[in-house]
Amino acid sequence: MALIGAAAAEPITIELIDAQPGFDERTKSPVINFRMSKASQTVFAQFTQQNIGRVVEVRVDGKTVMAPVIREPILGGSGQVSGDFTLQQVSDIAARLRSGQSKMEVEVAP
């Protein structure tokens, strides 16, 4: 797992300990709620601290599923993936992430 500085171009692979389908509290849209391993939590926290104000791409199986702007460091080791998903899609993706069949990556957008 590589730590990405502000200028680096290599994605971080996020090691997950859990991924569950759910709904965003504000929009009620289907989302994937996830928790990272301790190692990924540390790397992700550093990554977000170094890239405040930048757009990042969140990928599942190499496909960009969202591209948010980092507004503040994300230190808690958990997060939410949102996008234009159906409940069935978030259920399927969460199951693949939990089983290790799929991977989640994050990198600064070009």
C-alpha cells in the first residue's frame, strides 16, 4: 500500500474490513458504507490531509464510482461510496468488497 503525496499519481488500494449496503441519511439514495483496516485508515488519513481541496477518484474494480472534493481530513476509518446506484447494485458491490473479490482504490484526479 503506497502513501500518495500531493503530486503522486499511483492509486491507494483501500483494505476493507467491512462493506454494507445502506442509504444516505440526507438524500435517501443507496450507498455503500465501509470500514477500513487500521493500516488503510492511517494511509487514507494521511492521503486526505495532504489533498484537501483536490478532486479524488474512488474506484471499485478499476471503475470510477465517484469523484468528490476532499473538504477535510477523513480520520475515522470509515466512509460512504455514493453514486447513481440501485439498491441491488450497492448490495452486489458491498458483497464483493466484503469477500475480497473486488477492490477499492483512491487517487487524486488528473
